[in-house]
Amino acid sequence: MGAKIIDLLAKDLKTEFPKLKGFSVRNLKYMRKFAMDYPPTVVEQLPIASE
């Protein structure tokens, strides 16, 4: 992945969804790491949080 892709994505998400929070560069990097560390088969087995 290009070095500046996450930076550009964070900027684009903030522009497209100005009222939403959580799309900072740091959070997007955490999301990417989670997605790389936990394959979909593992995530599907996680319990669903209740409200």
C-alpha cells in the first residue's frame, strides 16, 4: 500500500462525511492492522456486542 494512501483516505472520508468521527489517519491504520491480523473467518466467530 502506498505511503500516502491512508492519509488521502482519511482526508477524503472527513470531506465526504464531515459529521462522522473515527476516520483519523491513526484509526485507519489501526483498522488496517486489525484487518490484516484477523482473517474474516476469525472475525466471523467473534461474539456480537450487545447494547
